Amino acid sequence: MEQSANVSERYDAGQIQVLKGLEAVRKRPGMYIGSTSERGLHHLVYEVVDNSIDEALVGYADMVSVTMHANNSITVVDNGRGIPVDVHPTERIPGVELAMTVLHAGGKFDKSSYKVSGGLHGVGVSVVNALSESLKVWVKREGKEHYMDFVRGETQTKLTVLGRVGPKETGTTVWFQPDPQIFTAVRYDFATLALRLRELSFLNKGVTITLTDERETPIHEETYHAKGGLREMVQYLNQSRKALHPEVIAIETVRDDIEIELAMQYNDGYNELLFTFVNNINTHEGGTHLTGLKAALTRTINAYAEKAGVLKRDKKDQLTLTGDDVREGLTAVLSVKIREPQFEGQTKTKLGNSEAEGAVRSVVNELLGAYLDEHPRVATIVIEKSVSAARAREAARKARELTRKKNALDISSLPGKLADCTLEDPKLCELYLVEGDSAGGSAKMGRDRSFQAILPLRGKILNVERARIDKILSNEEIRTIITALGTGIKDDFSLDKARYHKTIIMTDADVDGAHIRTLLLTLFYRQMKDLIEAGFVYIAQPPLYRVARGKEEYYAFDDAERDAIAARMGNGDGKAGINVQRYKGLGEMNPEQLWKTTMDPQTRTILRVTTDIAMAADDLFQRLMGDDVEPRRKFIEDNARFVSNLDV
């Protein structure tokens, strides 16, 4: 067998690399914070803030402040107990130095220090230290202010006492500068941090969290304080929706040593919105606590409806409410605090503790049932909403059966306008959803037919934000998309049946194109969300300009790039002969140009669609595509100044 030139034939103990201290973190940062891009950069802030919030969880802190400085360094301050400064009995260094320089060192592993902790799910402040060009920490504790500083995880200044403070003045201040040697870009996004900090304020009622941006002139500051906890979070989530009952249903209790808090409210929409948390960690993949909640909702509402005589008892026409029926239009937030959470799933955000399911189920069965008995008017609204959803579901079922009979959802009968690819491995295949027959024709001629499929779309599809499943399935263009993808939708969805691992939305750079793109994204987010979460949905980035002189040609994606290209081309014999063409639509490019600029994997740019911040994503779709006009108008007014390269 041929030996690679740069691989040694020798393999013994000497080849086993030992990374001491925090070297492992700097060597493989992605293992600890997910990535070295924007996501990992913001994770550093979350790690430090989580320590402060853990102090609030045990009742020692009620204030946390985060400041973004002009150079994109960060300061986090809390008024908790302060990181211990006494010398550790076995490690022989101060507790604060141990926490900052040793992986998996911290009070979270000692049950007597923290009953519950979100930080157990994280990687610790030592990782922040390792990935920072510089980090400084001040601790106010036991009447003194202590100080240490570090460079890339290495201690520079040993623990020093700066002076005395009042006996009740306690807390920790951490300042850090992310290391540009580690991160691809070192610029924090205010909105990203604001979403997480606002979320934490809802989850920890009574805690005041401030976020200050010193990069702005004047300095921008926001304060988050939720006296009502999850009640206020549900009101915030429903602000762009029409609530069916003014009062948020709230439950807060302890069962089997698990703290359970639930807030819920129905709206007139057709989508459910459920957020679940464990020790402040957003459990995106759900888990046992979510299973318990869903089971209890279905059982409790069915029991009440049957008792109220709403459900017919005739076996031929008996209506049973399913989980989807009772959750239609429901916005709910469930937060549990548990001593030793066990996380599962691909991203470790799925709760596995079996005891949580039983505890949540029994609490919701008992307390929600009592609430409905005590509030018959709210109960009637909930039952009517659920029964209406059940009838629509039945209509959708009949529509599906009729559609299947016509082979419209049968993969063996693919849409006639789909130009499929020849390869059959979904991992290698991609589907372009193209606006218009003209652009679709160019794409079909310019593509690589071995792995690229083209589906031209005529006009605008149905806005699924305002439609139930029966109406969605009756829309011909949506049925065509479903058939081409092969996954089915909603209850029938199966990611394993996806015929393409890249679905690329390709529309014109004008108002209509933006609208069509948003309608498609709404379809995927509301009816095929797993496609987005699997990373299968993309947006094509066709160029806006062609800049040419003679046989020399370049393509530009914005005005600045166009001007830079024109200036570069004009440096030799001036601007004479330079031709600038503005593409108002995909159809203006011939097949060769469309391939070269937008479809060739070697040269194209495509944007992957993600929903990392689910609360923000849901709010955006509701504001842009919901029935309420005012939130949409405000969004347009607030963001109009950021729009460029849009033809009206």
C-alpha cells in the first residue's frame, strides 16, 4: 500500500500528543463552543452569563450586566457571592484561578453549592479564558476586592487584593477580549445577545439584566426584567397574534423535587409554538418533559370536552381530539429545574430524565384540569378551537386520500414540469426552486443534469401562515413541491424520504422575488421544519451586475463590488468601453451565465437557512406573514434603511 509522504511509519507512545492545561481547547475550539464563527463567538458571552445566572438560581444574585465595548471586548458583572478566592485544598491554587484555568473545575459539580445549574450543560469559563486574547477578573468577596488577569488561558497576574469593600458588597466582574487568532470574525451582534438575555430574564423572574452597546453613538442600552416570568414570555411571543383569551394560563409548582413552571395562551392562528427549557437551557429537541406536557394536554382537554358533552358518543361519528388538534394556535413555554439533568440528542439539547415526564404529566393533568373547571369561559374557547382543528384535520385527511388516489403525492408520478437529475443518492442531489418559466428554462439548459434538478414555479404560492392543512394541500403549486421533495408534510413528513439534500430557492432580486422567497421559507418553516433543521434548505445568490469590456467580464453581487471592478478595469485606459449590465431577473441571464454565476458549485455562493434562534424566527414569520398588519408595517419602517439592490 502506498505510504503518504507526510505520515510517519513510526507509531509508539512518543506519537501520542499530550495537551496540557487549556491547550486542547485552543487546538480544537469547535469541540467546546461549536464553531469559531459568529455562533461560537457569542457562546463565550453565554458561558460567562450562565455563571451569573446560576448565582441568581440559588438566590444570591438579582443583577447581571453585559457591556459590549468599542473594541468588541465584553464585560459581564453580577452581584452574586463572588467566585471563591481561598486556596483549594488539593490543587493548592485559589478557587478563582482553578475555575479560570482548569477544564471541568467549578462549583456546579458540588451539589451543596448549586441545587440546579444551567452551567452544567456548558463548558465553563475556563474555555472562555482559553479562547480570549486577554481576560481579567475582579471578585468582591469577604470585604475585599481581588484581581487576576490571563493571556490566552495562561495566568499573568496572580491573585491580588486591590483594596477593601463593604461587607455586603459581593460579586464577580469578568472582562475578556476574544482571540482573533481563533475566531474568523470578532464582532458581536447586539440583536443576538439581546434575544438570549431577554430569554434569560423571562426564565429567571425578578432578575434585572442589562445589555449596553458602547459601539453606538449615543450608547445604546436595554434592560430586561420580567416580574411575571413565563407569563410575560408568552405575552411577548403572542404580541403579533390575536389572543383568544386575555389571561395567560400559568402553573408553577414542585413535583418529585422538580420545579415546574408552565405558561400558555391560545391565539387564532393555526401553528403551535412550544418552547421548553431545563435549568435555563433551551431544549430544542424536546425530551421527556415535552412528552409529558403533550400527553397531559391531550388527555386533559379531551376529558373536559367529553365531560362537557362536546364530543359525540356515537361510534360512527365520534370525534376524538388528537395532540395536533389541542395544540393548534397554542403558545406555551415550559421550564423545569432538575438536579441532575441528562441530555441526549445530536446537539445535546434533549432531556432524557424519565422522572421528568411523569412529574410534568401529573402536574398538568391536575392543575390544568382544575383551571378549566374554574374558568369555563376559557375552557369553552379552548374546546371550540380544538374541535375546529379536528374537523379541518378530517377534511385534510379526505383531501390527502383523494390526492393519493390521483397520484399527486405519489413519488412514482413526479410532476411533469420537474426536470429531475440522473443520480439517485439524495446526498449528492440538489433541487432548484426557480421563479418563473423563463428562468426555469435557462436553469434547465445550464445545469449539470447528473445532480441538479429544476422545478420552475409559476407565480406566488399560498401563504401557509394563514391557512390550515386542508387548504394547504388543495394548493396545486404546493402539492407539486411536496411531490418533488418526496418528504410529505406535517404529520406525514419523513426526512428519510427526502429526494434531495439541498433545496435551493432561486428568485429574482425584486419585490416579487423577495415575496416568493419568503412564502417558500414560510412553507418550509411551518410545514417541513425538519428540512431546515437538517440544513437542507438554501438560498441562491445570483449576481446583480455584469461588468465587461471586450472579452473580459466579471460579475458583482452589490453596488460596491460593481464599482470596485469598474475602477480596477478602468485603471489601464480609463472607463471607456466598460459595459455594466444590471440583471433585473434571472431570465436575463443565458444558461451559460446562470451556471457560471449561480449554479456551479465551484464558483457559486449559496446561503444555508438556519433557525438557531427559534424564538426570533417564529416572531419574524408571524410578523411578516400573519394577519396583523401593524407589526408588519413597523418591521418595514424599522428595516427599510438596510435594504439595497431591490427593484420596485
